[in-house]
Amino acid sequence: MPRYPVKDQTAICGVGTTEKFGAFPDKTLLQMAGEAFREALADCGLNKEDIDGIVVMGFGSDRFDFDRVAPALGIKPRFCGQTWLHGRFMGPSIQWAAMAACTGMADCVACFWATDGRSHPIVWGGASDTEGTRPGGGPHIEFPEYGMTSPGAGFAMLMKRYLLKYGYTSRDLAALSVAQRKWAQLNPLALMHKPLTVEDYLAARYVVEPLRLYDYCPTADGAICIIITTAERARHLKKPPVYISGMSGLGIGRLDHSDMLGYSRPYSDRRLAETVFGMAGVTHKDIDALYAYDSFSPMPLFSIEEYGFCPPGEVLRFIQGGRLEPGGELPFNTNGGQLSESFQIGWGHHVELVRQLRGEAGARQVKNAGLAMYIGLDSATIFRR
Amino acid sequence: MPYYKPLPVISPDTKPFWDAARRHELRLQRCRACGAMWFPPAAVCSNCLATGVEWVKVSGRGKVDSWVIFHQAFFPSFAEELPYNVAVIELEEGPHIVSNLVGVRNEDIRRGMPVEVVFEDVTPEVTLPKFRAVGGA
């Protein structure tokens, strides 16, 4: 058996989204998922009867569970995966589908995401955050008794240490949000199209200092469906296959007992990077378009550094001068990222990278895009045309 | 005086920490087998997996490693204190702990500033360890 049996054995064959991301108060999660599913099926030419596996992630006012989604959409799966809302599970949702198809547990796996966070807003943190109340600190260093709450605050804490340790300022941080907005302006699906300058970024209010308004992403209602099948099957469908070439994760960002707070990023554990690059047989230099989970700006910055796209301590220098922007050296989050597209926790990034690798990205098209990579803290996947 | 802020969730693993805080002591766990120390509390040593952990009194001194300033009240009970700080303190003994810095203006917080623990009796049952600048009021 080869060391990496899944390498290039599966492919994304179809993607679909709701027509837009936005405010759809009259639509339910299941309804939006149905729209995305129809689009994804039309995209690849499969019928719903061909779908024999599902992976489900959703977040909103109604339970988006696999055993509601499948019957509602007329799917009879023999493989099911389910996860709750955490951005870290998004990359693995696609990876689990690839593993299922590769092992023969399913032939065609439809992965679903749906959210109604714009029409049914919640406070991200505070009393509603039960995971944040777990003893010994929540997953983002939450300690409610001290007022430490909300996922963004945990990353604000890490970013502050990074800024101090390496001598950077807020102005250096602005470059990421500014770059993302430039790509978003070329993306019809993106919520935010107004130009964003460094001055606009700096003038906006602090949320949890050092993070400001434009270090956070906007919420929106929407749904996305991504269909994965075997490489062989994908080659007979409508669109060019997007092969899944390397995978790693899930890591937990906690290295040893001295770091039980999860406080060590950016960190030097290279195993996740070594696994994904080793499996795909490429290095970071071969990546034509890079995508990183960006609910808050520190996340993609740490991703860029942790996977070796820049030396340790250098990411805030690395992103200056338009390097990540349209026309720059490293096309990055070419959908505008969550920061400017909306809170689709990486599902939108996957749709975008598929379109890039197929040559369907229109005004955003990266020339000769052959390899794309998604980094999801703490997982990564490399996709190949 | 009624206290409206969230109270810590006290579990079997963390109870000794909070009992010590009520006695105005800062205690962390230390592994009897290998000497490792850590925070937050855990019943097993993640270094050597021994279950013989003891709770030792630590000096209460440390230095500020990072901090954030909340400009938005996710808990309404914190609204009056906006903007308020939360800090990660590196204790002398090694582990990091999260708490509030008291008696210092947000704009005066510096990385590496020496701090020492103080204890705030917020309810008859719960005392919160917080930190002030060494030599502070």
C-alpha cells in the first residue's frame, strides 16, 4: 500500500452556492442547502441519486443535522459525517469526504454548509457561549470570570503578543484587510465592495484591541455544497476535476503541557505542513493561489507563517507592498476571504479555489493556476488541476 | 453587594485552585514524578502521565506576556468597565495564567512588566486572583 493512498485519488467535481450571500430572513437552512445542492449537481452533471455520502456542517437558528439534511434533500447516504460549528472542522469536512470516496465507503459525497447568521444574529461570546465556559479555559482562551470571551478575543491576545514581540504596528496589520477587499471587489458573491484603505482601517473602532472592525468578518445567510467523487468518476463529469492531492490535520495548536491555553501560535511544530506538502509532493513555492481561514485577521497571518510561506516573525512584512493583492506575487483569498466575502468559514474559499483551478474565475483568474492550498487552522489541503 | 459577572465554573479538577484562592493563595499543580507544572488544572501530568499531582503554593509573581482591551461588552455585566483589560501573565514558575490587571491604566500596560497576585472576594464563595503592578497600591 502506498504511503499516501488518498493522494490524487479523489476530486471535487461540483460546487454550488445560494445565488448570493446576504440577508434572507424568509429562507431556512434546509431551503438554502437545497438551492446550493441543485447548483452543485448541475455543475457536475450528477443526479441526487448518485449521492451516497454526505458531510454536514451548519450553523444557525435551526438544527442542521445530517439526519434532517439527507431526507430533506432526498439523499440516501451510506456514509455520513457531521460536525458542529468551528472553522477548524471545515477543511476536514472535505478531507473526510475524500477519505470516504477513496476507501470505497461512498462514491459521491455531497458536503453541505448552511448559515443564517445575518437574519438570526447571535452574540459571538458572552453568556450564550457554553463552550467558552468549560473549566480551564475555552477553545479561544475564554475565561468568562475575567470578561475574556469571544473567539476574536483569543486571537487578539495572540496578535498583541506577536505585534509586541516583533515590533509591528496596527498600520502593518491593515495590509491584510486592505488586500482582501481588493479581491472582493472582483467577486460578485462578496458582501463588501466598498474600497478599503489603510486609513479607513485605522479609523474604524477597536472591538478587542488590537483588533479593529475590519479585522473581523461580516456575517451573511447562505449555503454551499461541494461534491467529491473518485478521480476516475470525476474525469467523466462535466467540469475539469480538482484533485485532492495533499491533506493534513486536525492539529490542536497545543504543543505540550505548558501550553494548555493554546497560547503558542505562531508555533514551530512543522508536522502539519510536512504532511500536507509531503503528500502532495510539492513545496510552498509551487502554490499558485493560497487560501486561509480568516474569521479574524490573525488567523490567516499565522497560517502563512506556520506553513513556511515566510520566515518566522516576518508575516507582517511579507504582506506589505501588495504581495497578496490582485497582480501580487501570492494570490491570496481571491474571493476576498471571509473578511470581505462573508462568514462562510472556508466553504467560500473552497468554491473559489475550485473555480480558479478550472479557469472559471473571470476577473479574479490567477494565470495558469495549477495548485491551490487551503489552510484552516489546524488543517491544510492542497488541490491540483 | 450583588455580583452579576460570570462566576468560574468549578469542576473537580479545578476546585482545589478555587479553594486556595478563597484562602488568598495562588496554587498550581506540580507532578510528583517529573516536577512539571502547568495551568490550567488537569488531573494527569501531560508530561509523564503520572496521576500523583500536588498543589503547590506559587510566589504569585510574574510578568505580563500579552493583553487585550475590550471595547465592546460581550457580557452586559462588564459594560461599566469598558474599556477593560484581560492579560496573560507568565508566572515565575513557568506556566501562563489569564486574569485582569488591576490598579493600572490600560495605556500604561507594558509587555514584561512585573506583576503580583492580589485576591478579590467577589462573592462569599468565590475569590478571583487578579494581578497588580509590583509595588502598586
